[in-house]
Amino acid sequence: MKLFLATRYSETGNGYGYSIHLQKMRQALLSAGAILCDDSRDADVAIHIKRPDRFEPIEGLPNILFTQTELTDSLLWGDNVAEAVALVTSCGSSAEVLRRRYTGPIHVVPEGVDSELFPFQLRHTPEGGEPFRFLFVGNAQDPRKGFRYLMARWGEWQAKDMPENVELYVKASGIEDGRLRVRSQWKGRPIIYDNRNFSAREMTSLYRNAHAFVFPSYGEGWGLTLTEAMATGLPCIWTHWSAMLDYADETTGFPIEPSEMEPFWLRGEEGTKPATGYGARADRHAFVAAMRSVVDHYPEALDRGRLASERMHSQYTWAQAAEKFLAICERYKENQHGNS
């Protein structure tokens, strides 16, 4: 199969998920035997891994667009998407939303997790004054990721019965000249802010040194950092909506059902236009209760983490994703030849 990868890293919108998907899918396609052509004229199919508003079809080839949406509508869209022969997305909820915008075929291909970078990590209950670390990974400036929600829940727990040894490690999106480590206090409790640029190996160490993972996102097209955390066996707490409905449940962690839907706008439009899409806010009381339960019953939480790791490594690998994606490309290559 000869493929033309019609996406540069700058075209992914600098989104962490899209960038990692582009990198890992490219590697997996090559490992699966696909030929990635430098010249589109040599290829059978053009594939695009990017936001829909950045899609530009390659003339003379069947164009397949991998894209995602996190909320109840795709905030960013482009008229050119109609020229794609098919869309590929990573979860069922994203496919449902895209069907309101696109009338052609839509295929679901789950993303993968890097089994070598994120292996299972055996953990134990902290002893001897060792801190119990909750980890948050995401863009703290993006309301959709739920950082402000998390800080509010953290404060509520601290005001009641948070144990003395509990801490929160916030790994925000890396920026140039990011600060190495800033230790602050939230009502007397340590919070570590870290906005350095991390290598993949450093991310592995970050997960390894945590005891639990919190993911109060209002919506995800896949939820890459959650799957990475699950792969290492971290007990995870997340908003049970959007992509997470496909691969995570109460046997593999602590899903928190939504209590209400939150409106979201394109940047600069809040207050001037109706909400473009809605995301799900996790029930506040259940979220705090889950954090408390993980600390109080850590061995049981680790059992769920172990099952999560087994699921990720057996059902959601990049090799499996590439195999499914190649089968879709083969179908549209045949259709193209049949029509020529």
C-alpha cells in the first residue's frame, strides 16, 4: 500500500494528541509494511491527520481524513471536508457528532498506547512519610481540560478530611523556557506546578512516580494521557463521557458520571454568540469521594489499575490501530481503481 501522508506537524494545530497520533501512526504504518511516498503522484491514497478546518484534499487521490471532536459539536470545520472520501475518528461519540456535519462514511479506529514507553508499574501504598501524589496532565489554561474544576474539588476535600501526606502534581503543557518546578500551597497543601517541555521518557517517569491520576476533562476525542496513565496501572479518576465511554469503565478505574453540561465557545465568542458546543461536568461530590476512596482503599484501587493496564496493552496498541487504518485505506484504493 502506497500512502501519501499529507500532514506536517505544524498542521496539527500544535495539539498534543494530534501530534502524537501523527508520529505514532506514521511509525506503525511503516512497521506494518506501508510505503509512505514523498510525492503524492506515486501514492494510492492520501491520508490527513489534522483538524477539519485544516484539511486540504490532494487532487487525483482518494483523501481520507482522520479527525476528532471533543464536545457536542465540532467547533472548527472546513467546507473542504466534503471532498474527503471518508472520515476516520477514534471513538464512537466523535463519530456521532461528525455525522451531523459529514454525509460520507465514517470509520472508528481507536488510537493506541506505546507499550514500551508506558509499561505496567507495580505500586505500593506510600509509607514512612512518603507523599501520596495525585497527577494531573493537561493544558491548565484550556477550560475544557478541567483544571479549574479540579482545583475547586481539591479545595473542598482539603476543607474536610484530606490526609496530611496528599499532594497534587500539575504537569501543564510544556512551553519554551518553562519553569522546572514551582512549589505552591493550596490552603496549606502542597501543589507542584511543572510546565517544562518533557520528552517521552520523562513522561514515563512522571506517571511512574504518581499514585493516582485525575482527569476531569469536559470532553475528549481520545484522552491520550488517560490511556497512558492507565497503561502504567495508575488508578484513574475521570469524567465518564465522550471518548472514555469506549475504553474505560468501573472495572478499570473510577468513572464519574456528569452532573450537567457546560457550554463552550470558540475563542473570543463567549458572550457574543450562542455556545458552539457542550461538554460534560463531572459530579463534584462523586469526584471528591473517588479521590478519598483511592487514598483510603489503595490496594483495591491498584487492582483496578492493573486491569486497566492489561486492557490498554492487549486491546489498544498502535500496531492494532495501523492494521485497522490500512484496511480502510485498501478499501478506498480499490474503489478508486474501480472508478478509474
